[in-house]
Amino acid sequence: MTKKEKVKKPFYKKWWVWVLAVIIVGSIASGGEEDSNQDTSTEKGKTSEVVASTNDSSEKAEKEEAEKKAAEEKAATEEAEKKKAEEEKKAKEEEEKKAKEEAEKAKAEAEEKAVEEAAEKKAEAAGVEGANALSAARGYIDYTSFSHEGLADQLSFEGYSQDAINYAMEIMDTEVDWNEQAELTAQSYLDYTSFSQSGLVDQLVFDGFTNEQAQHGAHFVFQ
């Protein structure tokens, strides 16, 4: 009896081939999934980095803008305070100046009033004779030049009392420039006669001018 030859199965029908195929396919699938996951993770990481960088830039810009605005507000506040301080200082200075001017004006008015009151009292004390002596003295000065002493002598020659003369001459001292009277007297002498400068000084002193007034008058006409 002839033995039948054992028929070999094709390799793809062997069980271990399929097991091996399943393992390979599984490995490929697993590797692809891992690559996909890794790529996705990388992309997510890059996106997160971009978002984080954008957020940082935005926050930095906002911070810089806020700092700039705060600096501008501070500068504006300081400028406003400086301007206010200057205005207050100016107003204070003007107020002090005004107060000083008013005080000086009040003082001047008070002094003027005091002088007027004193003059009134003197006039009352001098009476009618004193007023007449003053009027006569003014009339003489309007007509010709006199020294203080010469004018007082003229009033005395007319018979006025010493009190009346004193009152009149006190007022005349405030109205008359005796140096100018010396100039006028010196010129009147030279208009009708000749004098040396020293001789003219002596003549002016004789007329009642002080030595200083006589020197002034003579120098005036000889200069």
C-alpha cells in the first residue's frame, strides 16, 4: 500500500503567519498614533508659546501705556500746582504792595493833615497881624529879591510884632529858595555896577544872606 505524501499548506494559511501579521499591523498603527499624538502635542505647544508671547507683549504694552499715562498725569498735576503756587505768590505780593501803598498814602495824608492843622493853629495864634505880615512878605518877594534876614528886617521896619514876623518868615522858609534869591540879588547888582566876585560876596553877606548863599549867588553870575 502506497503511502500518500503529506501535502504542505501554503505559508499564508499557517496560523503563526497571521499572528505575526496582526502584531506588525498593530505596531504600525500604534506608531502612527504616537507620531500623530506627538505632532499634535508639538503644535499645541507652539500655539501655547505664541499665545503666551502675544499675551506678554500685550501686557507689557498695556503696562508701558499705563506708566506713560501716570507720568503725564503726574507732570500735569505738578505743573498745575506750580502754576497755582505762582498765582498765589503773585496775588500775595500784589496784596502786600497794595496794603503798603494804602499805608503810605494814609501816612502821607495824616502828615499833611497834621501840617495843615499845625498851620491853622499857628495862623490862629498869629491872628490878623500875622496874616498881614505874611501877605506883606509875599508881596515883597514878588516885587524884588530878599535874603531871609533882609525880608524880616523889612517887616520889622514896617512895625510888625516879632511874633507876626516869626510866623510870616516860618511860612516863607517853606515857599522861598534863598539860594535863588541870592542869584537874583547878585545879578541885579551887576546890572547897574561893577563888582569883583569876592566884593559881590561881601555885598550879599551885608544884605543878610549867609556866607554859603552869598558864595552861591556870586558864583552863579560869574560862571
